[in-house]
Amino acid sequence: MICTVPSIKHSSTRANYRRAVALCVDNAFLPYASFVASQLLQKEHNRDYDIVICMPHTSTTPTHFDSRIRYCAIDYSLLPKLPVGRLSMATYYKLFLPAIFANEYDQILYLDADVYILNAQISELMDKHQHHFPIAMAIDIAEIERGSGLNFHNDYLNQYREINHIYRNAGVILFNTQELLSINYLNQLFDFMNNPESKLTKHDQTLINTVLHDKIGSLSFLNNYQLIDKTIMLVNDFKPNIIHFVGELKPWNVQEGYVGSFYKEYKDFIEQYFPKNPIIAKSEFQVKYESRKKRRKYKNPFRENISLATFVGKEKLKHLVAKFSIQSEFQIEKHTKIRLLLLRFKRTIKNAIGQYELEMVNR
């Protein structure tokens, strides 16, 4: 199927480099994308890439913000309606970046708006992955969980194990533009989307992992370090470059725990540049519970209430485990189950990073 490529309606500035870091958002996530862009400007002084924020229109961009950020209004109006669940259509916008900027950028590093830059090494990352694979992504946290002995997502992951593919996370993606265009990647994606038997269980992430599975190279997990309760407790061990706030807890909706430790930084930024979009913190449990209620599992009210009660019980247990993340290593050592679980996660992450490094040596 031939697909229509979205076009640039307006650009705040022209391209200055042959590569870019890009974020694709709707109006709701514009403040958070702008925060990430400001981090890149502050933390990578010798950058050789543009910083681009793509959105349906630029009427809400702050006029007094940094002019080095390129805001692009993209016409997505001809895109077909796709399943989004609790997300928005913006989750699919990243797929079109190589086609939209085909004549401007040779490499594009896509970032989700819910990442935080701890150590900006973007130029070095792009240098390492030139003409490597058409697309490069880090291993998904579901694979890390599975490798650590937890059976979450197994049914979903089995389809990828059958084709010998390591399931990847779409929160950080490196696109090598010309390599992707040479394989007509968009036509392949749209052919899959238009197949009535296709299921986009995880939306754009399912699409990329299924259609382009044999075209994906590796990014280090350190460049898309996905935060869950276990990996939060290992941040100091691995010292990642980019952390990714997967799940419901974001640094703009909670003030407690590790994720909440970033809240003030976001709040100060948004109050200065997006005063019409104030952020309000809730408790971790409240955020998770509200999200679970929106994602109704059962039509039968009784089964749904039982499911919600089970959810509440599990969250209380997770909260108990999470308490140890702010305690000393000595206190954690005394709790054998937690210590062994963390050791398994640590080993699995080390193996994933080692496999990435081996791929880079042998490419």
C-alpha cells in the first residue's frame, strides 16, 4: 500500500545540521518535550545536531523560549485512525520522521517526552550507529523482567521469541534515514496496519518490532533505561545516560519516591515557560489506581471489582518493596528475597549491555 507522508506546514527555523534529535507530541505533552529539549541544550555544549519538536500545530509554542529549538507543525490530517488505547495518535508520529525529513537529516534520534537526560552523549551515540542498521532500539523492560525470572508479558513476547527477535522499546529510536527509505519501510508498516488480522497490541511498538524485526540494531539499555520499581533500585549501579519513565508515574504527576525527586525541576520549568499548563502532584497509588480504573478489564461489574481489589493488594506489596529503595544496602541485604530479585535484574541488565557491546564490536 502506498501511504501519504505527512508534510511540514510551518517550521520555526531551518535545519542547521545533517542530523537531529526529535520529539513528537500533541499539545498536552509539549511542555515535557520542551523540558527535554532544554536539557539537551544545557548538557551537550558541543552538539552537532538540531533539536526538533514536531506537533500538529505550533500555536501553543512559547514565543519567549529558546530559538535554537526547531518547532515544526506537521500535517497529520491524512493519517488513518489507529488504535491508541490510553495514549493518543501522537504515539505513531515518530514513524514518519525519516520520511518527513528525508532531504534534511541523515540521522534522527527520536526521544519520548517522558525521558530525562542524565548524561548527554547524543553526538557520540549517533557516531557509533552511522550506517549500522536502518533503525536501532534498546531492549524492552519486559525482556529484562522475563530474563530475571518474572513471567509478565510472556504470552505477548512468545511471538517474538518464535522469530528469534529481542523485543525492543520505542521510547528511544535511532533512525538512519536513507537506509530506512531504501527498504520502503512506510509501505511495509501500512501493509501490516491494513491487514484485518493484524493486532497492534502495543501500538507503534508492536508495529516496529513485528514488521522491521530483522532491520533493528541495538542501542544500549543505558540509553533507554526504563524505570520500574526494580530498575530504580539499580540506577546508581548502572549510571545510565537516559532514563525513561515508563508506566503511569511521571516526574510531573508525583512528588514521592525516585520519580518524584524530579518533580520540582519540572515544576519550575513549566511555571516559567508554560504557566497555563500547571502540574499537580498526586500520590503514587492515586495515579496508578486512576489509570487502572480507566483501563477496564471486565464488563461484568463483579469481576471488575475483584480485579480492582487484587490490583490494590499488589500495589500495597509493591509499595512495601519500594520502601527498601531508600534504605541502606545493609538493610536490603537483610531481606533475602529482595536481594536475590535485585541480583537477578542486575545480571540480566549486565547481560543485555554486554550483548550490545559485543554487537558493536562485531558489526
